[in-house]
Amino acid sequence: MDMRQSVIAAIVLGAIASGQSIASPSPQLRQLFTTNACPGCDLSNADLRGYNLAGANLRGANLQGANLQDATLLLANLERANLSNANLTAAYLERANLQQANLTGATLVLATLRHASFRRANLTNANLSGADIRYGDFRRANLSSANFEQTNLQWARLNGATMNQTNFEEAYRPRMPYGLNLW
């Protein structure tokens, strides 16, 4: 056996021993990785930790339960995407389009969401603690029971947002433009 075959055998045996399976990516994941676009795709429970998906078109995609921890989604189009129960911890979503997205129960702890648009999005029970949401647009979004503890909401737009039992404890909001004053 040459060195290359030995390395491959070691990887396969290591995966078998650890109980992990070696599976090729689904056709939809291949499409995403090849074209940086997969609108309407079913990527539920996909493991996309740390992937660079900057500018990706995932409009209407099902990312329910997906792991996008530390992923880069700069300028990504996630309009009407289902991100319920998705893990977006420390994800980079600056200027991302999340209009009408379902983020129910999503984890966005320490995420960068500057200039992101969440217009009419559903963030019920979402955890955004410690996130940077400067200039974020949450107009008409459902923020019921969401956690914004210690977030930076400077210049964020919350006009018409539903905020029943929303936690803004220690959130940074020195000035509110557009005449909005919540507390």
C-alpha cells in the first residue's frame, strides 16, 4: 500500500471507529457549493459550520435546524427562508436579506447582523444575545419572546415590530432615530 492509500484507509477507519459516516454531499449541497445559489432547496439539518456563503442566494430555502455556526453570509439572500431552530452562533450576516424569514427559535448569539434586513421576519423565541445589530431593520418583525440581551441595537429600526415579552436587558441603544422610543 502506498502512502496515499494508507492515509485514505486511516481516514475511513477513523470515521468508522468514531461512528461517523462518510457521505457525499446531497445534490442540493453540491449545487450550493458549486453555484453559491440554491433557492428553494431543502437544506434542513445541513452542517454548514464555518462555510463561506457570502452573496449566496438561498431565497426560500429550508434551513430548519441547520448548523451555520461561524458561517459567512455577507450579502446573502435569505428572503423567506426557513431558519427555524437553526444555529447561527457567531455567524457573519452583515447586509443579509432576511425579509419574511422564519427564525423561530434560532440561535444568533454573538452574530454580526449590521445592516441586515429582518422586515416582517418571525424571530419568536430567537436568541440574539450579544449580537451586533447596528442599523438592523426589524420593521413589522415578530420579536415576541426574543432575547436581545446585551445586543448593540444602535440605529436599529423597530417600527411596527411586535415585542411581547421581548428581552432588551442591557441592550445598547443610545439614540433611536425615526422618533421611536421604547423605554
